[in-house]
Amino acid sequence: MAGSLRSSAAAGARHLRQEGHHEWAQAIETLLAPGGWNKLKQTADPAATSPLSVSTDDELKAALQDALDEFETSIRIVAEEAYEKVLSGEWLPPKTGQRRLKGTGLKRAVLSVDVNAELRGRLQAELPRLSDQEGRRISEGGIIMAYACSELGVDRGTGLDMKLYLPEPVIAHFRSASESSGVSLEQAAAKGISELLDGSWSMPKPVRFPKHTWADTGWNTLPVRVEDSQRTALHELAPELSKELGARVFPGTILRQVLINQFGMPD
């Protein structure tokens, strides 16, 4: 039913555009995009907000902002979605290591987030219980960063997998091409990254996925295992590639382009 509803809404948006009602079409496409439902709720109920500061580093903050811009959403929308999932018992931040700043050249940064005050109050009341239940500290900042990075495909450099946030047809295409070629996503990633690092392949300006391009499809997370040394190399290479290509590039951006180079894009 959900898929049918999405398809019908997307078809309605296309019809409205054909009839010249571009603003109405854009409104529907906005609701179909990541975080669209929360955006509608915020518009309908502009409740009081509560500000908080989340500690991070300059690279991760820039990568998140780039992803938020690409998907035309806001950190508030993503943060409130994370809070709601934690409160409903659907999700908790996974246990991962901490990003290291010492010796990396990264600088401390602060991500400012405004969230619904009532929602924040309910979450804060649950944090002691959740921390006791999990045997580790569950914090607002940890929830926001873990969820935002996971949902937007931003690599934190921790955990077992790099996660890419992609349109479902692209994910299905990658998996199908992987199966038919007998080359796993991990093998394709390792090969492509090696070719990038040794200079046998030059990465073009990255393909982006703005919301209107895939408004009639769902989005999901594609986990890809990347060997630690290659993952570190991607983090080191990203600033250099950003200058070379004249566009902001992050580890997840590079991995996405590597898979496109290996498997192509769906027709």
C-alpha cells in the first residue's frame, strides 16, 4: 500500500507539472523526499524549539552539511526523526568507537541544532533509563550524529561498514550488477579505491542525487565494507580531490562514485 501511495503521489506531481502547476508539484515532491513528513509537521505546528550544541569535528560537520544540502533537508528534521525513533523503541545509536582528532589535522567544531522543545523533553527523560539498559552512555549528541550520518550516508570513520544513502533503484542496480558479475560490492569497492589511489583511475566530478531526480522512488541505506587502510586513505584524499574537482568531496562521495564506475547507473 505504501509503495502504491508513493507512486500515485509521484504521478500526481508529474501531472501537475505537465499542467503548469509547478509550485503544487514541488510541494508533493518535497513531502516524498527524505524527511518530508517531518517538514510538513513543522510547517503545521511551529512549536517552541530548544537549541543544543553537538560536539563534532570540522570534516564531519562539513560532510553532514553537504549531505543536508544535497537532499534539501535540515538537521532539525533529521534530529527530530531520530528522537521519535528512539522514543518509539525503533532505533538506538549503535555502539562504535570514537573519531580521533589528535594527529589527524581535524579541528573541533560545533553543530547547532534546534529541536521541538516538547519532543526534546520527552527524550531527555528517557536517557538515564536507556543508558542503564544499554550499559553505555546514550546522549542527545550521540543520537543526532549517529542517525544523521547513517540516514544521509556520511562516513564517520567508525563501525564496520561505510553506509551510502541512495535511491532504491540505484541500490537494486548495484546489487544486481554485483550478482551478475560475480564481484561483491566489497570487492568492487576495494578494486576501485586501489585504482584511484595508484592513479590508474581518475575520479570525475561526482554524480549527485537531488530529491527531484528521484522523487517517485524510495531511499535506503546501502552498507559496504571497506578495509580500514583504504577507508583511512579516503578520508585523507577527500580534501585533495575537493580542490582538484572544484566540488566538495567526502569519503562517502568517493565510494559512491567508485561503485558507479564499477557497475554503472540504472537506465
